[in-house]
Amino acid sequence: EEVTHDYQGFVYTQWHDHSFAFSQVAYYNTETLLSLLPDAKYRFFNFAPVQATGYRIADGLSRMQFQRYSKRGYSYVMRMVNEKWGPYFKPLRKDFFDEWPEIESPGMYRPIDDRPGGVWWDKHRFRFPMLVRAVSKVESCQPHPRDAFFNIIVHLYLTGGVYTDHTVAFMHFNPIKEGARYGMYGDGCNGITRSVDVKKLDEWDGWDVALPMVMTFPKDNHPVLKCILEKFDRVAETHVRPEGMDPLEHYCLTSTPNNGTFPFYYVDANTGHDLPPLTQEQMFTLRPGLGGCARYLFEGCMREQPEAPVGTLPIAWGSCTADFHWHQWSSKRRLKNGFNNLKRPNNVPLEKAAGVWTGAGYHGLKWRQPADDHWVVNEIYERRKATRWDDPTLKASLLASQYNKLITDYDVPDADILLHSNDTDVPSCSDRLPTCSHYYSDFKELKGLETSQRGRGIQNMAKAKCSPALIVPGVEKGATTYLFTLLYQHPQILPPLRGAGFKESGAYLNRFAKPKGLWEKIHRFPYIRDGEPFMTGDATILNMMEKGTPDRVLADQPNPRVIFSLRDPVDRAWSGYRFSWSVWYSNNVPQQSFPNIVTTSVQDIPTCMTAKFGAMMDQNGGDEVQSWIDSYYKCGTRKKIDPYKAVWKGVYYYPVLHWIRKLGRENVMVISSEELAEDPKRVLTNIFKFAGLCSEGVDLDRYLQLATKNTTPSKRNQQIGEYGKTPETSRLLEEFYAPYNEMLYKLIGKRFNWGTGTQLSAQPPLPVNTGANDYDPSASLAETEESLKEEVESLLEAAADEVDDEDEGDAV
């Protein structure tokens, strides 16, 4: 049963809980709406500073949260809200929204005298800073429910549309047919409930913790919404109750938010007014837990605007008690009550319901997979699936996955013919993604997490998501940003949800290896189900520098694809120094000049490694190869040797060898930034094949236009001045790196055009055997080139024999 509607308006969404709690049930709910309204323009609100466009800010959803749907052809992007990017923001440049599509402002062209809510927003918008310097100290970017309600109302007024919060599973919903309607938790309940714990009312400011509601206004400028916004404007300039305003409405719009029960993004004591507390009877009039101030304001304006009726949207809310709603946001209760405990509602018949409220606590931090026989799964999720896969590459990979399943699980004959018979536009995609592997789940050794409530939530989350299969370990200043942004243009790659540039998640660094870091680690990557044609990855540049990273990667994904992007180490050292100039400058500049660092480091690094080698041999039982690798990493932790590791990071041989020994040669690919710059299409095509990605039908020209390069400003050279690179430092570095480069070339079987090839007279010790999958280090590059040359000549001779003499030149 596939039901879709041609609604092409806006659908606004918001998540009122920590992003940790956006579980698979929230995704299932989202997909029920996508199945019904596939052509709508989805915008999820994020109250956050500008930094949220590039990396994590507190507990809000990521800018990349819904890339899994955008790449399938749905329009689903973030709508940023802060002091500068509000509902009436007007950009200074015409091309502003091309650069920042997530801050489109629906009311920017409205005349000043036709901006309902504009006065209140101008007064209160500074509580949501555009820039926050200490972003790591922002614990939450959840707005107060009053701010969230205002934001919803003003956007629905300006553009019309639909609002929901990812906690409703939709069944029968057509905004065009429904007209102006709304549904709030508490609809269908008789009168005013007094079952609320009176003690809770002492902490309640009239606004429910979240806004469980669905609204649909197909057209803009609805009078009821305008009425609500005008009430906000009336109290924006004064704390005195305007003449004729309902006292409870005034309280709802002006009381200072209570910051004790919910983490608010930002609270300014001067923005509210400490009104006398409401009486118990007044509290009950606001219907705590059943809509509160949001319902009171909305229904008040419905009475004032009888000529513009707003109907009730039939949502099966499941209960009529405030505690049922409030317990959804209580951490203790939501860990105890799972989604599978959700009972069939009796206040609205399912066949007449637009949707069913699944709550938040019923899944949230538990991340428990809904049971296959649960009534919501059978009657809603199985009937309302998001089926759009517009990109031919995704179609091809999805079909390949289905083909494999038919062959292995059901032994269906001619499965490939059956699958491709109706998809003539799908390219043949013989490549395969690495098999979905879930996150590390041996919790027995994780100090109690195997039995605790929170530990079970982490286990469930680990089992629900496919782990990263594409790793770019580095090197720093080796075009990793450029490479990774090229890669995640591919329709099958979903970038991390957290980390600088949605590239460096840091998830496989040592600090996330402890039990307390598991939740955060898994949370940094997107939700990918087993069998979906997606993969995710990580390009944290410090991965190359930490010895334990390969083991941590293998614990999640036994068959990862690892791509090293390396750069001429001499250029990399100088680029790294320029990039970190502010760090050098803050110290004693003459001692930290580039020539001085190079002169000391090219002596200290080999000396340190040789000194450490003996101890490492004893520790490794005489394993020479591992001992040199361990010596390299040990010296990298010495603070007195090569400050900030400008020179040390260019010794690529040992970390590359370390990863090959751990993961296997077939899982490691090495490229240079120079070849990537010279022929990016060829390099990308090779990477796609190596990673198991579909390489047919991808628009490489578009990828190159959208990719980001992380470059250091040229004016930095002027700042560095006399402390910069000299011909002598370049010569010293070339001599120092030459033997290590030769070792690298032999290891990977190809050369890069780095340096002059000059080698030191005193070679660093070479491992007798690399231990890398039986690779024979004695096979020189010259022998490899000679073998290839003979093979090519043989092929050319065979081709010439197949044609007439007069065509021989063309054949060759």
C-alpha cells in the first residue's frame, strides 16, 4: 500500500531532546512522513551559533543528520536559528544563500510594517548568539519551549506548511486535504486534569518541557497565527500587562524561564519578568502536561478569530495524563519504559488517525529495536516506508545488496534479471560495499556496562548502526580535507555527524577507547541500517599518529578501507609550520624558528629511535619490524623532540607499515596529494573501486566544484618573515626524508615525485622483513617496471597480429 501526496510546501521539524536520544524509532517516524509527502521541503530547526554548520555544538542535531535522505532525493536540510539568522534576516549579498542554504529567511522581503512577531524577535534574539567563542562550554542548544513555539508559529505564518517533532508515526496525512488543523497532546481528553503531582507545579513555568503537537497550515498569513505573534509583540517592550490582555497569556509570554528543570540554550535574566506565582487553580487552567501555555495561547486566538476556523487533527496520543507526557522526558523513566511497551491507544480509532504518538522516552536513550510483531511496526512502519532512491548509483548498489540476499538467503534463480528488469536506467554496479559491521559489543569487559540501563542503551545503539568502513588517517596538511570532501560528494558516502568539517570525528582516538566514551563515539556517526547502500567514514588526521588506532578500527570493522593521503614531506613540514604559526609565535620565536626546528629534529629523531630500539626488541621478543614501529611512536610522544612534530609527521614509512601489518595490504591504499591535484578524476575513480563504491554514473566534475580545500593564508609568510624556510633547511629535510621515502616506495610498490632523491650516507636501519602480507621487499621497483614493460609489449604485439598491416599503427 503506497500512498503519496503531491504536497510541495514546507515541513518544519524540531527535536526537543538530546541528540543522543534521536534513535531508530525517530528515523522510522520521519520516514512515515517522507513516504506520504515525498516532494515537500523539509527543514529541521537548530538553535545554534554559526559553528554548528561545521561541527558539533552541544546536544543539537547535526547539520548532516538527514543526509541519508537528502542523498536519496528528498529535500531535507537544517534551518539555522540564531540572533542573525532569524525569520526576518536579510542577507547583505545576493549569493548569500548559495553559500549558506541552511539559513534561508522566509520573511526577509516583508515590509517593516508587516512583520508579526518581528518586535518580539528583535528584543529576544540576542539570547541566541551567532558566535560563541567557548563552544565547548555550551552544554545545550535546546531553546526554551516558549522560544521554540514562537519559532514554529512565525515560520508557519510566513510560509504555511506542516510542523511535527519526529515523535509521531504518520498513517493517513494529506496537508492539502486537511486544511488548517492542529493536534496537541491532551486532545480528546475531557476537561482539566488534576492528576498532576502538585510538587511539580512549583517548578513549572507554564510551558511543557517539549511541544508534542502537529500543525498543518497549507497557506501562509493565517489569522490565528498572526494573532499569536501579535500577542508576543505586545509584551516585547514592557513587562506591564497590556490593557485587555488575559493575565494567564501575559504570564506565559513574560515569565522568566525556570532553568532548573530543562537545559536551555541560553538564558538572560533581563529578558523575562518574575511575576507573582500562579495559584494552583490558575496552573490547572493552563492544563499542565496537556499543552500548557502553547495550548492556552493557540486556543485563545482561535476564539478571537472565529472567521478563520482551525480544526483538530486526529492524533492517537495514547493517554490523557500529564505524568505520561512528563515521564517521557524523565531520564529514569525513559530508561525503564521501552518502545515495545507502547500500548494501542483507545482515544482515537487507528483507521481514522492521522498518526500515532510514539513519545520520546519510549525509545530515546534505550535505542531498542522495535519488535517485528509490534502493532506500530506492522500497521504503520511496514506500510509507510520511504522508497525514493533517485540517484542511479544508489539504486544500483541497493539492487546489488538485494541480489546478494536473494542468492544467499533464498537461492532465487535469475535474481539479477528479476531485480534489473524494471530499472533500465540503473548502471551495472559490480563493486560491493564492505559488509555492514556493527560497533564493538563485547561489553563484558567494560566495567558494568553490560548490565546497567545506560549500558544496555549503548549496546542497542551499537547493534542498530553500521560502523565506519572508510578511514583516511592522514596526513595533516596532506590534502585530507580536499580528499574527504571529494569522497562524501559520492551518493553512497555519509559523512560523520560530529567533528571539524564533518570530517574529523576523533572517534578512534584514545580518549574514546574507554567505556564512558562509547556512547559519544557511536553517536558521532550516522545511522545506517544493514543492507542500505551507504557507508560512512572518518578522516581524523591524528589517527595516523596514534599507535592504537588501527586496533580500535578493527574492533568495529574487520574489513575497513584505509586511504593514506601523503604529501612531499618537505612541503608538508613547511606547511604545518605555517599553519601553526600562532603557536610558534607565542613561544620564543628564535628558538622555534623553522630552520632551528629542522636542524635539531633531523638529528634528534633518528637518535631517539635508535636509543629506544633495544628496549623495544626486548619487549617484542626480538620482532625487529615491530620494534622500529614502536620506537617511532615512542619518540613521537617525547615533547622535547621536534616540538609540535613538524618534521616527525613526515616520516610516513612506519605508520603506513603499521596499518598494513594490522589491517592487511588489500585494505590499505596510499596516494599522494600531488597526484590528486594533477589528476583528481583518475585518483577518485581508483578510490571508488578500492572502497567498493559504484564508480559508474557519478558526476566527478560536480564533485570537484563542491570540494573544500583547507589552505593556509599566504599572508602568513609575511608574518613569519626571517624565521621561515631557507634553501639550507630544504636541503636538510630532503636528505633526512630520502631514505624513509625509499623505504615507503618499496613498501607500497610505487614512487612519488618527491625531492631530489638524495640519500644520507648513514642510512637508518631497514627492517629485514616488513611482515606485510608476504610482501617481498627484495623485489625492487626496477624489476617491477621491467615486468610491466614486458607485459605491455606482449599485449601490443598481440593486438598488431589481429589487424592488417595498414592498420597496425591505429591498433597500437
